[in-house]
Amino acid sequence: MKSVNNARMQARKLLDICGLDEITDMDMDLFVAGLVVAGLDAILIEEELANCDGKVIFGNSKSVIKVNSRIQFQERKRFVAAHEIGHVLMHRNMRLPDDTFANFNVIEGMENTLKNGRQELEANEFASELLMPEKIFLKEAKGKKFTPLLIKQLAERFRASLTATVFRYLQFGQLHPICIVFIENGRVKYWKKSDDLKVWMGDYNRLAPPTDSVAMEYLQKDYDFVYKLEEKAQIIKKSTWFNLNQYDEDTDFYEYCIPTKRYQTILSIIWED
């Protein structure tokens, strides 16, 4: 998608202009203050926001980026801030809604699930590239076995949320093939898989996850954590999530879930060794 590629290029260009390879060790308010070198006059403030996680206010000469101070995790605040920087850079003359949790989960091919979905997808792609630059991310992830621990390590390396890290991992075909399923309020909202994962997804859109899935365990436990880190990769059958044809063997797969109780969501990651 041209707009997605452009968003990634815009993030790389911004890092180049600022003379940075990455911003992992930099606080976002300092980074925003320094954007004047790129012709962006903006300030970042945290304050309590009603019904949204972030917003941008365009002034005649300066933009104000607001991040909800009630967001619990700093990693999520960083992504919200990076997302809003993307809006400032790419969408100045467009009318944008305030950003809610759902806006930060849109992925390529699923942007039609949201109003202003294209702009939200672009801002997400910009934020992903800004916080987890492709070259550095691939250097850290390539050649390593896919596990929940790897996602945790990558998230800590880039000061990103587990969810944002999984979405980033999925983008690279040269990494281990995975499938992600996003579940909201007990229903599958959308799913996406790596091209190299040769499976056929069951028709679960707008339905509850399978009864024998790990995702269903988390729903039954009201989004509380069911497994410790070393146990988070649970063995399931291929048929749990995927359709089998007459020649398929019902082999072992793994499922790892990231629940978010506050937003009533589960991100389920499914893969085969």
C-alpha cells in the first residue's frame, strides 16, 4: 500500500533529519521539542483526557500533542505520542477524530473498520517505524525462535508495548510466520497472518473465539492472566483456529494471548514451530 510505505518513509526521513538512528533512550517530550529542526513546531503535554488516549490540536504556527495521563503504561504513552506526531507530519489539513484505543490496533487491510481508517493506519505505521526502526528491529529479531519471551525482550529493547511489538513482528515476512487475532468484547474483530503461514482461517469474524482456544480461557477468567511467562505458549490443535482439508493432519500449534482488561480486548498469537 502506497500510503503505508510513505508513512514508513516519513518516519525514516524524520529520524535522518534529527540525526538519530533510533529514539529508544529519549523521552518523547524532548523528542517533540526538538522537532523544530524538521520544521515541526510542537509541544507534548500529558493531561487527563475524557474518552480518548490522544489528540492533536493544530494551531496557526504550533501544534499541541496531548496524551492521556491516565494511560497506565509508559510504553503505550510513547506509542500514542508517536502516533500523534505522525498526524502532525502527514495530516495537518485533515479533520481527525480524537484517538481512542481502537485506532491504535488497525492493521493494513483492516483500516476500513474505522472512520478515518487510512489516516489512522498511516499514523500507526509511522509510529511503528519511528519507535522500532526496521533495520534495527530485524537485527534484533531475525534468526531467533518465536516465543512469548522473544516478544517480551523486543518490547523491552524498544520500550514498546507487547501489542505494538507483535504487530511490528507480523510485518516482516523474513521472520517466523504467525497469525494474530484481535478480539474485542468477546468477539473476533479481525485477524491477519503472515503470507508464509499456509493455513485457512475459520469464519470467526464477529463471533466468539473457539471454545478450545487459549483466548476463550482468558474470556472465562475475565481477562485476568492465566499463565506465567514460561507457560504462555500453550499447545493447541491446528483445527482450533484453522480449517482442515481432507489431506491435512491436525498438528500441534501454539497460542499466546495478550489480554487487556481495561479495554476488554485479547490479542491472540498463533504459530507452528
